[in-house]
Amino acid sequence: MRKIFLYVAALFFVLSMNSCGYNKMVTLEEQVTASWAQVENQYQRRADLIPNLVNTVKGYADFEQETLTRVIEARAKATSINVDAGDLDPAKVQQFQEAQEQLSGALSRLLVTVERYPELKANQNFLELQAQLEGTENRISTERQRFNQTVQAYNSYIRQFPQTLYAGTAGFEKKGYFEAQSGAEQAPTVTF
């Protein structure tokens, strides 16, 4: 009789875990992980392009060394911060995002500085790298948007009743979003 009770209890437990949405929480969490991998993939693509861009620019001896140094340092910092897809808490995502924004800023300064060098702007290698970098920035934006959509679906699901009763005890925690840079709500001033 006791064995039958244990089998019934185990069957009830398995069925209740299915009805509580455990399997869907696992699926949604895996989608968040896969989406995060795509974000990292695009950031890695950008990081891989930077040494080629820097080497092309270095060929012009009178180019500002300080600008190149900032790009190299920002790249090193951005690639040193790794966030585990299983632990995407908001603080870690924010730290990763800040390092990537510093790299974006350094690249922007580099591209603005290039405007003063017409022969560099005409260099075919530089133009190709610049086009690849622009394409990569678009891919990063797209993947960040997809990541946020996936996180939103996951976070919404684990916070709904009855999943909220089981999510915390089963280890499903709220994931962090990519957010706009501080000050992004104000349009930049353009002067001529």
C-alpha cells in the first residue's frame, strides 16, 4: 500500500510541475540564454573588427595616438567583462552594457577624428572596415532588441500566477534588460 501511495504522490508531483508551468519556464529561460549568446556573438564580431581597423588607421603616421590608445583600452575592458547567461541579473547586464558603451564612444571618437584625414577616408581597407563596423552596430542593436523581447516574455511568465508560486523555489529569477544610456532621452544638439 505504501508503494502505491509513493507512486501516486510521485505522479501527482510530476503532473503538478507540468501544470505549474515548470517546463515552459525552462523553455523561456533557454530562449533568454540563446538570445544572450547572440548578443555576445555580435559584440565579439565588433571586437574582432577593431584590431583590423586600428591597424589600418595606424598606417597613417600622423594620426592621433591617444585616440587609438583609447579604442584599444576600451576594447580590452569590454572583452574582459563576461556575463554568464545563467546569471543575467540587472547589475551584471548593466556592467556589461557600460563597458560596451565605452567602446562605442571610443569608436565614435575614432571615426570623427578620421574625418580630418582625407587620404585615410579614401583608403579601401578603411572603407570596408567602416562598413562592416556599421553593419555590426546594426546587428548589435537588433540582437539587443530581440534579447529584451525574450527577457520580457520570460520575466512576465515567471511573475504570473500560479508560476510565481513555483518560480523562486525552482531557481527562476528575474533577468536584466539592456537599457538606454543615461542622457539618451535628450536629443543631441547639432550646430553648423
